[in-house]
Amino acid sequence: MTTPIQNPLSEREFLALMQLRGIRVPASYESGTLSVFHEMVAMAASVRVPLDAEIEPASQFDASIMLRGR
Amino acid sequence: MSSPALYESSISSLGAALRSRQLTSVELTSAALERVRRYDSDISAFITVTAERAMADARAADAAFDSGIDRGPLQGIPYGLKDIFATAGVATTCNSRLRVDHVPRKDAAIESALRAGGAVLLGKLNTHEFALGGPSYDLPFPPARNPWNYAHFTGGSSSGCGAAVAAGFLRLAFGSDTGGSIRSPAGHCGVVGLKPTYGRVSRRGAFPLSYSLDHCGMLSSSVEDAALALGVVAGYDCCDPSSADVPVPDFCADIGRDLHGLRIGYARKFFATLEGLSGEVLGTLDSAAQTLASLGATVEDIALPDFSQFKACARIIMLAEAYAIHEADLQTRPKDFGRYTFQRIAGAAALTAADLLQAMRLRRVLTVDFNTRVLDRYHAVITATNLTPAPPLAVFPEQWPPPGPAMGALTAPFNVTGNPVLNVPAGFSAARLPIGMQIVGRLFDETQLFRIGHAYEKAASFSTMRPSLDRCA
């Protein structure tokens, strides 16, 4: 299991990260966007499940796609 | 048939009257349009009323009946579409400034099926922006209001569908459900709502919110209405990669059968300890479980996987997929999104590829667990639809999130697993606001859901209750 992130980004760091992704957050939208981001980071850290890479195919590219193309 | 009876009569009763020519589709459609004209200025269920198109559809349906042509159970029956479904020649706005002038050239798959079935399009129904970002007042169209109390939320995002059916404008409205967007408004507005199995109904032409969580379904005035409608819109579509090539059964086949021999799991612990749960909701569900037992089902308390895992899994997948859809507009036209929509999606720019893949791995674990450990043993599972009755619209603040329990808390788990879910009205709060129950079924076994839902509906009678719009106005 991954350790949950205890110190999510500050507002300033978050806005800088968003700018790296090409997104300028309108000033009036900032606080709500940041609170959703903090919740999202906590959730992302909680969705880790133990991985047995040797036995788990875990592919999202489903073989039914091949069957459909026949 | 007299006008007041029109919206209170089932689709099968209306169909019989249309086929015997005791009623014409023009009469039925005119009565529906008149009711919309009279009341929708207070409710805002519609974004676009397609009156001319509706009357043309109605005349065509009547002409077909006169010629002995019968295209199925919805011929001549008015319906509405959430305004994310593409309608050729009719604006499809998604209630967004980004698409307010968009007029599609092609119909969505659902609309094509309804047209082929001779149904009558009454209009395009209100939605939260892109089926996500509401209720808010910074969008092209104001939020729909709950017909049981205009000061209250309808639930969403298929807000206009819930409001229109509850108000008696229509008996049938088609919506989408990514985390509860059919079931939440059905529960809050006191109507039936079906999220079919993932893959059962084509999503082609429905503006996507989340590619792997979106489902298309319907809200209706009764369980039988929903079963008839599903028979019209279900089926394989090679143009929707999620579409399942499975037989389409007679969904009404088991309606009217009693519940003896059925095992129903009551997932009480799944919601009973969640923060913000209303005691009225818990009491209503306890009572509904007893009613199902009195109808012959074996009802047992069951445990489901950890609720927080479902919630996190649904949220990460939805945000990642929604961000991928809207990335270009978030970068170039951020202020054209409503505040809530932007706030809920934009942060996903910081999600990692590993976050998404881990959520999808967890989704597989949860889906297999629910469908084997739980549904191998039970024919269906019941739980609440919403944690509280509909809150007042005034509680929604300028900045997301609103206070109180999370929207979609009890519904999103079954978008993760893809199981079919039927909301049926199960009672009322002391403030006379509806409370809904979810019935979750085995994959592609909607027929069983309709059997259970119909038996409950007949015993409990909440589906026949309608708000008095004059008193409410």
C-alpha cells in the first residue's frame, strides 16, 4: 500500500502545477478547485490494491475488442 | 379519456386507448404541452420545448394507427430527453455556454430508437452542465425545481427528467447516470428511475461525462412504463464500444409475479453509519425491507465491500475521464465553464496515470467481489438512493463542495460495478419530500428488477402519488 499524501500542495503550488498543465484557474474559481483537488489526492492515494504483477494480467485493453473486429 | 387522466394513466393504458382510437396522440400531446405551458415557468424542467416537432410526431403516430401500422408500445406516447442527447436539428446544449448554440446533424442512438418506435419528442430537459456541474445559477438555464417543493433540489444531473415526470408533464424521460444521475433525481422527485446494466443501452450521441461509468436509462411514472421503454431502447450498437451483444428479453415478462423464492440482501450497514444520513431515510428503508418480506421474499441483512473504496474508485475514474474529454476547453475557455463544473474537473490535471490504473484495478476487484460473493447468493440487493430527502437549493454555496453528505454517495458504487439498478419511491419525509429505494440486480437481469419493483410498487403505492402543482406554486 502507498502511504497517503499527508501534505497536499498549497494554493500557490497548486496553481503553479495547473499552469504547467496549461490551465489558468480563474480567480473566482480558486478555492473550490483547490478543495476538490485536496479531496481527489486523498482518494487517489486510497485506491491502491496489492499488486501481484506476475499473475495479474490487469489489462484494460480487453480481448473482446479483437473478437469484435473479426 | 379526459385530460386530467392522461398523465395519470400508464403507458400501456394510454397505448390501449390510442390503438382503440378512443384517444389520439394529438390529444395526448396537446394536453401535455398545455400542462408544460401552465407550470414549467415555475419548475424549469425543460430547456427546449419542441412543440411543433411534437405535434408533427403526434400526427404521424395517429396516421400510422389509422393505417394499421404499429411500431411498438411507445407509438404516440410523449417523451423527453435530457439535453445531452443529440437531436438532429434541435439544439443540444448540455446546459453549457460552451455548447449553447450547438445543433447536431445526427440523432443519438436512443433518439433514433424512439423515433423508429413512433414516440413523440416533447422537448429537451434540464441538466447540470455536462451532466456534472450543478445546481448553479451561472449556466445558460436555471436549475430545475422539485415539483414537491419548488424551493428544493431535484437531484441531478438528470434534473429536468425527474422534475418533468414528477410534475406530470411526461410519463417517460431519458437521462444518463454516471454516479447516480438518474437515480438521485428519481429518488428526490418520487418517480421510478432505471440505470440499466452497463452495455445494455447504447450511449452513442449522448455527450460523455466519463467513458467507462456513463449509463443511459430512463425515469418514468411507473415500473411497467420503464420496462416497456427499456424494450424499445435496449440492444447492441456496433458504434458504441461499450455496447453488449446480448439478447433483449421481454422486460415485462415477470411483472405481476409474486416474490416467493427470491432472496434479497438488505445492505443496511452500507449506509446506516454514513455521516449525514437522515433517520427518515433509514426508517423508510427498514419499512420497505419489511414490505418486501411480507410479499414473499427472503430478506437478509448483508455486508458490502467498504463504501469508501467504491467512492474513491468512482471519483478517480470519473475525474480522469471527464478531464480527458474537457481538457482543451479547460485550457482555452475556462471561464465558459460554470463555476461548479470547472471546480469539479480541473484538479484532475494533477492526477497521474498510475492513479487511474490503480483505480481501474480496484474496480475489477470490487466488481468481481460484488457479483460473485453477494449476487451469487442473492437475486437482488436493496439500499437507500439518497442519504437525505431533497435539500433546499439555497444550501448550495458559490464554491464546491456543498455542505452535508456527498451527492451520489450511495449510487456511484453501482456505476463502478455496472449492475442494473431500479429506484422506486419508498416513502415521504415529514416535510412531504420523497424518499427512494435502490434495487440492485444481477448483470443483464433487469427483468427481475422490474418484477421486484412492480410488486413493491403495488404494495406500497407511493408511485401513484403526485404533487399538487397549484398548491406548490
